[in-house]
Amino acid sequence: MRIAALIVAAGRGTRLGGDAPKQYLMIDGRTILRRSIEALLADPRIAFIQPVIHGEDGALFAASVEELSSDRVLPPVTGAATRSGSVRRGLGALEGHYVHAVLIHDAARPFLPADVTGRVITALLDGAEAVCPGIEVVDALWRVEDGEVAAPVERTGLWRAQTPQGFAYDAIVAAHRATEADLADDVAVARAAGNPVRMVQGARENYKITTPGDLDRARHETGGNMDIRTGNGFDVHAFGAGDSVTLCGVSLPFGRGLSGHSDADVGMHALTDAIFGALAEGDIGQWFPPSDPRWKGAASDIFLRKAMERVAARDFAVTHLDCTLICEAPKIGPHAAAMRARLAEITGVAEDRISVKATTSERLGFTGRGEGIAALATATLVRT
């Protein structure tokens, strides 16, 4: 039986919040994608591997696999907008290679054990038309409604699906041709076509890297040297003439404005300084001197975007931003959500990893006397 493997690597991995797609992030000196390819290459029964990548990732892919000395890795094909579409393109690329069976594997599962691959292949050799590795659900399950536990869910017979999922090539091609839907995985495609699917034992270490926590776990488990940086920022601006203030990128109607060389966005300035601090690359005044007329009245998102450019250039990713605004007025609470959304838009960091909050100084000091606004910020960076 001639067996090929299809590795799906065309996604963007946006939940990780990094500058590069997650499959190209490093774990102890090797990209996630390379580790996944090497795991499949470990089984000599796999004749070759067909990668499916995003159309913009050619250079990233080439750099990722340049040290692999295997002619079993075929040139990549370009994926589609959906996972199912990418799989269909990969299957199409295998046409003419005289494939009898195909394993379809997620690029984001870099710790695939050899025995899991072996069980999937053994089941195919035993005549199964479709095979899925998985692990039984052992934790208690509860249905949650509006944030509260509503009812238990019976876990008997529930399994968590993994990859590589194995299929008779002709059968899975026909199943994909029969549906244009973007289903959860290829097991769903096979079942939609009426094909039976055999479940075999997976492995707990064969988890999918989806969140920053998953990436931290992977780096910890491989003994990789994590480079985590934390930077702090502080800024103040006095009130002056005007009818609005700009805070964290949002304009708030107010009886006064904030005085400064730029738009005096004290929150965004503090966040920018926190990022520069984490990188040990000076402060906002060094990058954008107030003596330079180019920055007169400039929107502060220019400064924050430059800081994020430096993050990417240094191969880091921002994993968390926290800003505290200190003032008696205006009220920040009603606008905090809009500020978080604006900061997420500027930085590309997920909104649920950005915090904006406010406090007063109990009418003490210059903020307590209503003379201006202060801001404190913290940025956490992890090398990718």
C-alpha cells in the first residue's frame, strides 16, 4: 500500500497573537511545522509528505525546512481560505502519485508520537476506510449558560479527536467532492459521505498548539530557553485648552484638552514606553524627540506602531498589555472597551490580552487637583 501524508499548514494562527503564523514559531530551535514534518518522516511507510501552505508563506516555509535532507517532502501547494478547501487542494496535488491511502495531519501538532502514527497506518492496512486517533474524555463535563453551570454532560463514549487522520485515498477524495462545506475535520467529511470511521488510541502529548498557553507548555516541556521580557511605562500630561482628550486612541468629549507636543495620549505613550522598555531600546522621547517638528500634533498610534515594528524585528511577540489611567475626570469606565478594541486594532494583540482600567489618586497630588492625567503601563513580551 502506497501511503502519503498531507500536512495542513495554511492557517494564520491568530489566537497566538504573534507576528508570524504559529506553525513557523520556534520551539527549542525548530519551528512547529518542521517538528510536525519530522514526526511523520519517522515512519518509513510514509512514501512522501505533501505540505499545504498559505500563499504568502513561501519564504517562511523554505526557511523552516531548509535543513531537512529528505526527498520525501514534496514542494508545497497553496491552500485555500478554509481548512477543508486546503485539504481538497492537497488531495488534488496527490493525484497521479498512485496513492492508496493518505494521512491528514495538523501542522500545529508537533509532538506526534510514532506509535500513534503506527496505529493509524495499521488500521488502514487492516482494511479500515477511515481512521481517527483520539483520547477518551476523563474530566467531568458541564454545560454552561450565561456563565453559570447549568447541567452535567454524560462523558461516556466521548473522545477528543486528534490527527493524523487516515483514509483510503479514493474514498476521502470522493467525500470531499461531495461537499463544499468547511467541516470540523476530515472525519466529519468522511461521515457526511456515509463512510464508517474507526477510532484508535491517540496520545495526550499529541496536543494542538492553539493558544499562548499551549506554546508556553510546549517550550517548557522541550526544555527550550524562553526569553520573557516585561517593561513598564509611565507618562503624565497636564490639562490645557480644548474640548476633548484622546486616551488609548479614543477621543472623549471633555471640557479641557491635554497639553503635549503630539496628541498627548498619555495612555498610549505609557504603553509605547513599556514596550520599548521590555526591548531595552530606550524610550519614546529618544525615538520621537519633542524637539522634532515632525511629531507636532502627531497621532500617538504612530509611536505605538513603531514599537510593535521593533517587537517583530527582534523576533518577539506581545502577549499582554496593561494600562492604568489615573485621573479624577473624565470617567474612563464607559470607554474602556472601546479603548481596548482600538489598541487591539493598532497592535494586532488579541483584545482579551489587553487591559485598560482607571483609578483616582483620592484627590491627592496633581491628578487629585484635576490638573492632568497620569498613566502606568506594563507590557509582556515572549521571544518567538
